[in-house]
Amino acid sequence: MGEDPRAAGAPVSEDDRTPEQIEADIERTREQLGDTVEALAAKTDVKARAHERVETIKHDVKAKVTSATPSSAQAGGQQVIDKVRANPAPVILGAAVLAAFLLGRRSGRP
């Protein structure tokens, strides 16, 4: 007793349930179906999952590097970054000279 007749496999006539019960069952089924669809969509969104994984790995690597790098090296690196941001022209010029050198060397080989 107390079992849902539909679960027991017994035929259900429309006289056994009120319209409110039927509507409540329909609403409950809709909510369950919506939750299932959302869960499946989240699992199949490969791009979002890959992005989450990359962000997690980046955070972990940054934390490891920061903890393994001495504070004096971190301060020195930050000074270099600040100087480059203040005046990027010498860095761009140096990169262009290096690229030209490497390309010239590569094209000079037989």
C-alpha cells in the first residue's frame, strides 16, 4: 500500500488521480527533465570544460613558480617588467634585430 500504481505496473485510470495530482506529476517530471538536460549540456560542453582545466593548471603552475622563486628574483623581474612597460621601444628594436639575424643566418645556409 502507499505505492504509486504506475511504478507497480498496474494500469492507471484517470479516475485514480485528481487533475491537481496529474499537473503536479507533470511539473515534477519537467523539473527533473530540465535538470537532466542541464547536467548533460554541462558535461558535453567540451570547450568550457577545457577552458576550466587550462585555468586550473595555469593557477597551479603560477602558484608553484611563485613559491619556488626567491623574493629577490621576483622583485627584479617586476622591475624589468615595469621598465619595459614604461619604454617598450628598445625591446621591440632588439627583438627585430634578433629576428633579422636569425632569418639571415637561416637563409644563408645551403
